Amino acid sequence: MKNLNFKLFFFSFLWLVFTNNHYCEAQLFKKSKKKNYKAYKKKNKKNKKKNKNYWKVVEPNAEYNKYKKSSYKKYNDKNPRAAKSYNDKNPRAKNSPKSSYKKGSETVYKSSADNICHKAQTYMRKKYRYGGESPSTGFDCSGLTQYVYKQYNYNLPRTANQQSKVGKKIKTSKAKKGDLLFFGKGKRINHVGIVLSNDRNGLVMIHASSSQGVTETNIDNSSYWKKRLKKARKIIQ
């Protein structure tokens, strides 16, 4: 009987030691798991902060371009041989023709379209006057186009409707700088403007508006002008 009791006591003691040891190991494992998870979380937070602007698309701005140009200039000043060899290989880079030059106080461009657009822009905010055809009196829409084109030896008729029959007909989507845009209701043409640009930013024209005088308008952003746009014509061949 004593032997049996001793055996029972011995085995129960061993069982307690084993289970307690197992329990301790489980607790330690849980704690280590928690610690590892916390450390992982902290690390992840740091990485998130570091990579906060990773997916931002940064477009080069004017300051960046300025810095880039100045850095090239410094490099060329320090390394005149490199600049010289580049100019020798690319003579056009050294002696490239200028697109404009100064004639007194006026800027003259080699392209007629550039000259016409620049000239029209000098009359920005000039008052609107029905039948007006000079800077001193003010302009209406066809008066502006007729006056500006006349400065560069292009003779246009007086009214918008008459001007819409001159030159070569083109698609409005293919209109370029210096082309004319015509607007109206139904078949009647009652307004004209000069194209300044036609790119991803939209179709932009300069015209004499009855409410604003000589102004620039992005047609793609204006529901009023967009629905009235009828056709485009090329005057400068």
C-alpha cells in the first residue's frame, strides 16, 4: 500500500512539473510573439513615414529647371573642353537661329503666326466697340482680326461672315496658332477669333468680346463658346 501511495505521489509530482513547464513555455512564446509583433509594427510605421510620398508624381517646376540650367552652366564653365566638343559635334546647338529679335521696342518673330498672335495680345483689355477697327477707337471681333492681319500684309474682308469664306477650310481639332475660328447660331456666322494654342490644355483663342473687350478664352472650358463653334480656316499658308 505504501509503495502504491508513493508511486501515485511520484507520478502526480512529475505530471505537475511537466504541465507547469509546458505552461511556462507557452506563456514565454506568447510574450515573445507580442514583442515581435510590436517591433514589426514600429518598423512598419517608420517605413510608412519614409515612403509617405513614394507614389506622388512630382512634376519638374520652374525652380528645378532653373537649377538644372545653372548646374549645366557651372559644369560647362569648369569643363570648357566638354562644352566645346559638344558644340563641335552639334553645330546647330551653337549657331541655332533665334525665333525672335528686337526691332526698337517691338519683338519680331520669324513665324507670321507668332507675329499675329503677339500683336493681338498687345491689345488685351482694349474696349469693345461695335464697328470698331483700330486701337484708338476699340475693336469688334472682325475689326480686330482684320486690323492685326493687315499689319502683316494679309487683307481680310470686314465682317466675320465674309472672313469665314477666305483661306483654306480645316477641322477645328487641327486648328493651329494664327488660324481663325468662327462662331454662330444655325448657319449664320457672327463671331471670329484667332487661335493662340491648341494642345492638351485646350483650344485657346484671342477675340474681341462684347462683355470683356479683347480677351483670351479657353473654348474647351467655356460651354457658351464650345456649342457655338462652327468652323476654322487657315489664312497663313
